[in-house]
Amino acid sequence: MEVTRKLIEELQNRLKVGSRRGVHLNAIPARSRYKFDLHRLSYINENIPNDFVEKLLSEKPLKFRISWKDNVPDLNELFEEDQLNLVKITKAFENLINQTEAIESEKGINTFGFGFPLLARRDQKDNKLTVAPVLIWSLRIKRTRDFNTWEIVRDEDDPIYLNEVLINHLESDAQINIDQISSKFLDDGLIDQEELLQICVDLINSINSKTSPDLYNIFREKLEDIKAIPTKSYFEKLPITSNNSFIDFSGLFSIFEVQKQNIIQDYDKLLGLEGYNIDLDEMEGHSFQPISSVETDPSQQGILHALETSRNILIQGPPGTGKSQSLTAILVNALENHKKTIVVCEKRTALEVLHNSLHEIGLGRHTVLIKDISKDRRVAVDSVRDRVDYRSQSFNATSNTGLQYSVEKSKKLIDSINRKHLKIGEKLVNDQNWTQTVGVLLSRLKKVDEDYKLNLDKNLFEYSTDELNVLLETLREGQLLFEDYEPYLEYSFLNTSRFKGDNPFIVEREIKDSFESYISEIEGIESSIENYKKEYRTLRDREVETVHRDILEEIKSIKSAYASLIEQTRQTENSYLKVRKSEIEDQIEKLREPLDKLRELYASSSQKLESFEKKYETLRIKEIQNQWKNKKV
């Protein structure tokens, strides 16, 4: 086959097609669940948009925290509109996190990123509007332990790249070639403010026919204030053309799928092979060994046999039908026959199933699982090196004589197995071999849950063509009846043994009689249910009346007891006052006599004190007089 320029360019153009509804060519959020305008975070704090862009352009690694806790402690303090906006922010972040985790679990890649700034232009071919992010930062968003708090993280391995769908779209629409980001810009793993502005200036100069000489300073001023992404109607009103584009310094978080620019560039290298002839003889005359060391059922073995004559085969079926086991057998056969294989799956889970299956049968050393083309590059290289080292060691450790003996023994074993497989491949019934016949039987038995061994007496059959036709017609009618009955099989109350009998008319009459009895029993049951409902209502009403009457009686008794208690309290109070008054009067009487004696004693003491004072005064005067006389002498 000759490699032609037309073939390669056609394949390359197919990769360059981008969807206008995708975020790479339509960054206007509108009502999308997975396009989040950065400016919406100003509802939490007006400085967040500018702070995020500043840190994105200056910090590596990046860890940016977004939280209600720090900025909105109480929703009740806000207006209803602000509350609604904050709730919408929470839902939007949760949608992005859930979708990112779902894609990563299926495809093994992180698709969350930030697009900034936005290029707005009209296409030259159809004059339709394109609003696309210029640069895309691969980020990760995750929940934290705090309520309504998230972290946006960027590690050293997370790439920064130009919007490659936009690059391809510009080339396809107006033959505008945009160079990739210069390696000197990415040496430090960052795109700083100066580098970002230079990229934007170069982009506008490549697209627009006329540009302002002060474009760099204009962009610098716009970068200082991050605005909300305008609506589509706003862009439609602007005088935008294919050569009069402008850059809006707004940004959005979204899901950015894997880009194809590297593959497109590889096609450019293939153009150098124009005129080169690829030898397809080996591919056309391929050989496949259908003998598998992996356990397979007849239907899976049939797939292996089909690869003997065909290079392409489609295996289709619902989950659990053995597709992965069939692919494992194909891969094992290829590895055992020194073939090279590559398996590509949209979902990572399917790759992991095949990878684990090969590990279980001891072929894990011959495989490598690539989940991320950037991060797993080292894993792939190390796997190949280990395999080469192992083969060289194994070859050196084996003598030529022992190796030759093993080869001869293996050839004899292969020939023996091939002869057995040729025997299995002989046609038996309806131009089908043994494997195909057993496969048909197993596929039929998978749909039958009951015992299929009928233990019929061979003397009951005539083994004639007419008898066979009657039986086939009966089976066909039974199959149609069973297809109507099968959806209700697990809910059935029928006795299937009643469907069997020698006389179909008797069986039919018994079934009709049974259904009539069932209908009669159902009517009786429904009547009983209505009677039970009425009886229950009557009993319940009586119980409610009895309880109500008892409650009223209890209330009356409580009121009577309360009145009696009040009267007893009043009587007790009066009795207590009388007794207490009597006790006080008795105490006063008892104190009266001592008080009288105390008064008499006080009166007598007063008289004695006066006479004593007079005597003391007289004696004292005499003493003074005597002292005075003695002085004179």
C-alpha cells in the first residue's frame, strides 16, 4: 500500500474538527452545568477572581481555597438573591467534582481545568461566532472537611497548553497558523503575567489585520480587573469579524477533554513518507493460533477460530457474557506466538479487567497499563527495559542444547494438540462442528432454569417426519404462550405441572376451571377485605368513643379532687392559725410571771443602789476631810 499525501491530509483534517457546542469553541456558560464563570465567585468575596488569577500566574504548586466559612458566616444576613447565587455556586462545584471523578474513573484522566482569557471572533466560512479560551490550565478541584469549602490545586505535573481545538479551528477556517507555547515560557512550569500578555499580543497580531501599537499595555490594564463572561447576545452586537477579533479577560472552570494536537503534528511528520510503500504481505497472510491456554467456552473458542480466516472481528454482547475473557484469550495467543499487541479502551475499567486477567495467568510481566500519556511515560519505559533485561538474562542462562530440546518438545506438543483440534473441527450436524454444536446447546440451556431432562420413554415416539412436524408445531405454540407468560414468571402462583398432560383439551379445561376458581377466590378475598375494613372502622370508632368517655370521666374526677384539695388546704390553714395563736398566748402567759419578778427585783435593786451610793458618798467625804486635816498638821 502506498502512503499518499491525500490520505494523510484527510486523516489529519478529521482530527482538526471541533464541536461548536464544546467548551473549546464555546466558552459562554449560558445554562451549562459544566461551565463555571470565575467571576461568580465574587458573590462570596469580590476579590476572589483577581486573587485566583494572580496566584495562578505566580504560584507553583497552587492551592487556592474557596470558602463560605471565611466570607459568608451566616446566610440569614444576606438578601434572597445573594442566597440563591451562593446555593447555585455550591451546586455548580458539586457538579464539576462529580463529573470529573466519573470521567477519571472511566477514562483514567483528569479533565478539570481553567480556560483564560477568551478570544471572540467570527468565522470566515460561515460568519458564526466563536468564543474560545486561549490557554487551558489543568487543575484539580476537591472538597475539604469544612462545610461549603473547596480547594483548587495545581501540581508540577499538571500541564498548561494552548487551546489546540482553537488552533486547529483557526487553521481550518482561515489558514491561520498559531505556534505552540515557547518552551522558555514553560521551563519554570508557570505562565506568568508578562508571558501571558505576550501570548495574547502574538495571537491578536496573527489573527487581526490591524492592531494597536499599545496593545500590550491595553491588555495589562484589562488583566487587573477580571470581568464576568458576557452573554451571547452581547457578543453578537459587537462589530466582530474574522480579522477583527478581541480578547476578553474572563475565565471559566470546566471539563476539558484530551486534546489531539500531538497526533495532528505526528501526521505532519508522516507527510515525509509520501510515496513510501508498506509491505502488506505479512498482514494479508497472517496466521493465528486458535489454541488457547486460557479456559474458554465453545462460543469463545469459536471467536478464536474465526480469527484464523479474518483479521477483523466484532465481538458484541451485554455485560457478563464473556467479552473480556475472549479478549484475554486473544491477547494470550498473540503473546504466546511472539506478537505485539496494543489495547485501547474508552473506559479505564475495561483496561484494568484485561490487565488483571493477564496478571492472574502469569503474563503481567509482558504488559504495561498506561492511564495517562504524560505521567505513565516513565512506567512504560521501565517496563520495556525490565522485559529486555529479563530476556537477555534468560537467554544467557539457557544452554543451546537445552533450548533446542525444549523447542523440539514444544513442536511435538503443538502438532499433537493441532491434530486433536482438527478432529474437533469436523462437521457433525447442520454443517456445524463439535464446538459450534456444543456452543448452541449451552446458549439454549442458559435461558432454561428448569430441569431439561424429561425422562421420556422412547417407545412413545414413532420417529417419523409427521410426528416431528407435529411436535415442532406444538413447541412453537408453547413457545409463543411462554413468551407472553415469561414477564410474570417470578410473580406467578400457577402450578406449571398442570400444563402437562396427554390430552390438551383436558389440560385446557382444567386451566380454565382453575382460573374461574381463582377469580371466585379473588372476589371473595376482595369482599372479605371490604368487610374487614368496615369491621375495623366500627371497632375503632367504638374504641375511640370509649377512650373519649373515659378521658372525660378522668377529667371530672381530677376537677373534683382538685376542689376537695383546695377546701382541705383552706381548713388546714384555719386550724393551723388557731393552734398557733393558742400556743403563742400560752407562751405569753408563761413569760408574764418571770417578767413581773424581774420588775420587782429591778425595783428593789434600784433602791438598794441609791442607798449604797449615798453611803459611799458619805464615806468618801469623810476620807477626804481626814486627808485634808492630816495635811494641815
